[in-house]
Amino acid sequence: MPLIPEEPQIHESAQGPRATPATGRTAPTPRPVPGPRPVAPSRPGRPGPLRPAPPVQRTPRDAAKPGQSGPAVPAAAAAAPQIQLIPAAVESALDKAEEAVDLLLESGRAPGDVLVITTGAQHPWADHELSFGEASYWAQHDAGDDVFYADAAVASRAVTRAVVVVAVNGGPDTAAATALPLALSRAGALLIVCGDPQRINSVLGAGV
């Protein structure tokens, strides 16, 4: 802390006035001892004595540090995909599915976002690609660059895509019962089902 210089003070000698030798001269009258001088007021612009700084407060151990968030809150469960039902007969279900895919692509969906599952006859694209072998067929699925068509019997191998389109175009009754719950689990945002509404509702529920 800087020290503040004080005004110099003059103190009278403690010995008192000196004795004058006896020479016939009268000793001078001693001057009165001046009282204490008033303390000079502080000059403008000069700070007074500085108070000591208060002790540093310690942060409690349980207090959150700057830049750190509190306990992580479990994220909410992912929302279930929307379900859209397109009524279609068994014979026209695959055509309706193709129309749905075309509308998705025209609306801006990337081809790799779409998975098409058939319960009856396979899509011609799947038949053609499987003619080159299953390795080549599934390699295209893994690449994720185009719409992928899969039979319900092997659709469990397909990974999740944003949109799944199901064509209930035949097959045994158990095919739809197996394919629809599987398709729902693979759809990230939207599930489109083309087929008989009564049959579909009996599997997915009356609220579809």
C-alpha cells in the first residue's frame, strides 16, 4: 500500500530555554511554546488511505464452474415416424408404391433416403440386381446412393432410412404381419403403406 507523506512537524526542545550567564543583562523573555499544529487537510486529487481488499470468496465445490452445464438430462425418446396409408388392391399396390417414390423424389427427397419393401412379387429392379449375385445387390444397399428395393423376407437386413414404402402386393397373410412392424422400425421419419386398408389396419392398428 503506498504511503502518504505527512507534513513535517517541528517539536520544541525538551531542555527548555537556555540559561543566560549573569552579565548584568536581562535574559530575554522565553517565547511561549506553541501548541500542536492542526493537521493539514488532504489536498485535492490525493486519495485517502486505501482500505484492505476483502478476502477472496471461495466458490463452493458444488457450484457449477463457468462454461460447464449442469447434470445431463436424458434426451427424449425419438418421435415415432408418421404413417401414411394409400388404399390399393393387391394388383396395383406396387404401382402405387412407385408413384409414392416418384412424388418423394420430386419433393426433394434424396434417392438414398428411400427403402421399398414388397410382400409379394419382388420389384423388377431387385430381380435384375439379384441376377448379378447377392454380394453386388447388398453392396448397393450399403452404398446408400439410390432407392433400394427389398423383399419382405430379407428386409430385416436393411438399415434405417428416412422413408420406408411398403407395397402389400400379395404373399401369405403372415408376410404383411411381419413386414409392417419391421418397416415401422426401419422408418426414420415416414412410413407409407400401399394396400388394403382393412388388412393394414388390422396389423398396425385402427388409428393408422
